[in-house]
Amino acid sequence: MWKQSLQSKRIASSAFGGIAMTGEMEAFFIEDKMERVKVGVIGVGHLGEHHTRVYSGLPQAELVGIYDLDIEKAKNRAEKYQTRHFDEIDKLLQKVEAISLVVPTSSHYNTAKKVLSQGIHILIEKPITETVEQAEELIRIAKARNLILQVGHIERFNPALKAIQNFKLAPRFIESHRLSSFQERGTDVAVILDLMIHDLDLILYLVKEKVKSIEASAVSVITDMEDIANARITFENGCVANVTTSRVSARPMRKLRIFQKNVYVSLDLLEKTAEIYRLVEAEDNETAVQKTVIGQIPVNRAGKTIIYEKPQMEKGDMLTTELSSFLESVATKTPPPVTGVQAKEALKLALDIREKASLHFHKFK
């Protein structure tokens, strides 16, 4: 009964694969007195602390404890969020049924393999692993043991993306800009794997076609790896995506623009807003020139007009929605919103872009 009801709510409220735990769902969970998911967090740095904070407040989660190589940090976080710190990772794994893995990318594969091999569901922060082969092995282990493997591509849960769920999208051209000021955190990987991969995941999810060709270039400004990168991706159906990413920008920006026949969609993923422009039949077909919010329709397009819409955004924190979806998948044994296979495809595309960009890679010294 609970599983069927929760699944029906998931279908009704999902948007591009993400759900928000509503008050009704929380009440349902509590009233039916279902056991909470026993969950732990491995890695409690900047992002790992946020995982800990969110789990500590979710009614469907029992935050069993946390682990970090920095014992003092783990102790402080445990005290702050009223949970337990473990001085050994195996001791934590003996107590939980699900784990959030929030450690440097270089540690994803070995740690995730340990977690999955002990029969524990896992959410891995992006990118899933360092290599496609590592990702494929984790996917095989999870499938063989019937475990949930979700990956933290958090933009799938952005309200701006959810707002366009009712529009039939068939992109012909996509342009994305993801710009950020420099922060030392996250520089253990190139900007393509740190920031651009967010947009690559979204683009693959929207286009749903195989990649035909890639052109790319990148430059290093501060680190020894790519700090600014651009890629032009052509898909087999003719859709083109132009993707720009920088972590040395003066002003932050996270925008995704989608162009298709008679429709233009502008998403501001930072501000969490969406704007939609649609070319439709005008009410007054005799008017030769129609004035619109973006100018005028030319004479040879008489009878058409452009409708502007700004959908209302859902309220809610993206990380809370993401972690709630993970717990729901664990509780109901249903596929997660962002699967290991999808994350592997985003990783493969990112690595292919890095390889192409290496041919035109420049360092500013």
C-alpha cells in the first residue's frame, strides 16, 4: 500500500526525473509508521556537511552516522547535527543500508566498490568515477546485487528545469554557459569534469541521441588543468550544443538556452527561473506586422505572434529534493532519477571533450 501510493506520487510530481518530498508525503510516511532508511555520509567536507545537515532533518531518514579521514572534523560535524561519528569506515557500513559518498573524485571508485560489495545502496557525488571502466564496474556490481546506484547530478532537480516538464521538447540547438569565480575547492579535477559535466548531463537527458562529433578547446589560467573550456557537440539527429564553462569568471552564471521549431526556452539555473517564447497563430490574421515582446513579426510571417510565458517555480531546496529521491528509491526499490548508466554517459562525453580539447590546450604562464 505504502509503496504503491509513494510510487503514484512520484509519477505525479516528477519532473525530468526528480521529486520533492511534499508535506503530504511526509505525513503519509509518519502515519504509516514505516521504518526510516538507515543512512550514513562518507566525507563531511563542504558538500558532505550539507548532506549531513539535510539527512538530519528528513523524516524518512535515520542518520546513523558519518565518517571522514579527518576525525576531528567528523567529531565536530557529528556534534553539530546530533549524530555519531565513526573512526573506521567499516564500522559505519555495518550499521547502514544506504550511503552518501562525498569524497574527492579520485576516491570514488575504491570507496563505492567497498560500499556496494557490502550490499549497501549508494549515492555518489558527480562525476561518478575517474574513468568509464570504473563506472561500468560499479554499475555491474549494483545490478548484480540489486542495489540503488544514484549519482549527484543535482541540476536535474532544479525548479527551472522542472517548470518546463509539460512542454514537448525537441531541441535543435542548445547553448549553455556555466561560469564561476575561482575557488580552490573542486580543482582536483579539470573544469570540464567539475562544472561542465552538469550541463553535459542535462543536454544528454534533453536530446536523447548519440553524439556524432565533438569540437573543443580549453585554456589553463590558474591551475595546471583546464580552467576555461568550450565544446561544440553535434548529435546524430542534427541537434547542436554549444557549451562554455569557466571557473575564473568575475560573475557567476548558469544559463541553458534551448531552441527548437517555434519555441525558445531560456533557463536560468542560478536564479531558478524559466522563460518560454512560442510562435503561434495570431488572433488577428489580417495584421501584417505583429508587435511582440521581442520585436515585430515580419510581413511574410503575417498571422503569427509570439507568446511569452514565465512558469511559476516550485519551492524547495534542490539537495533536499535529490536526497529525498534517493531515499525513496531505496525504500521502494525503484530506479533512481539519475542512474549510474546516465552518469557514465555524461562522464564519457566529458572525457571525450577533454581529449579533443587537449589538441588545442593552452596554459597562461
